Amino acid sequence: MMKTSLRSTLFLLLAAGLIVTTAASDDGLLARSDISPGGAISDDSVDAQPKLVRISGDIDGSGRIVCARDKLTYVHMHWGRPNSMMFDGEAWTNLDLTPPAWSDYSHRLDLTKAWIVKRVGRDTIALENTADGFNLYLNDSPNGSQVYEITIAIPRRK
């Protein structure tokens, strides 16, 4: 009887924890404190969470993405230029021009406190915070190209 009762209690606690943690904002991050006892999500919770920016592309060589409040551009360094670049789910075809999505929300973000939360690629992916934003370094030294995927968290300005 004790084992059945203990199992049932653990199952209920686990199920309750999963229900609370599956609620999420558009950015995929939500603290338990943002959920009211009735399960509703606070309107302020989205503003408190960092913006997740996703960048991906086929990299063969090296370069950096310069991120500042008024612009986001790619600076090519060695070997081939990136191909099939995506910025937050949209094609980024001209790397010399700021993606439109960046202009929509960059002024509401604290770019100097950005950090990488996910990286996929066979060589170097590094983020350097600067006085007015950050630089994202991409370096694919081995022969041939490789698809790189980076997710960056950027806190919202207060």
C-alpha cells in the first residue's frame, strides 16, 4: 500500500511540474513565477525574458557578424563567403545589409550583455561583447563547408 501511495504522489508531482514548465513565451523562456495559480501567463513575463536570436548558414572560412543597435552586418575575412544565411527564420541574402527584423527590435535590447545559448558547428563560434553591442565570430577551418547554427540570448532593456 505504501509503495502505491508513494508512486501515485510522485506521479502527481511530476505531472504538475510538467504542466507548469510546458507553458512558454514566444522566445521559449518562461519562469514559473510568471504563471498565475490559474495557469495564465503574466503580460510582463515576455518583456522580462531575453530575446532569442537565431542565426544559421553554410560557413566555409571565417568572418564576423557585427551587431550594434543601428546595424547588423557580416564582415568577411578568409576563404568563401557564407551561403544560405538565415536570420531569425528569414533568408539573409545580402550580408552587407541589416536584416529588417533586426531594425524592428534591436533598440529594445541590451546588446552589450548578449550570450550564446546554443551553438552547432565543427569549428569556432565565439561572441565578444563590445561597447555598443557584440561581435559574433564564425570560423570554419577544415576543408569544405559546414552548416552552423547559433542561438543568442539578448536581455531586454529596462
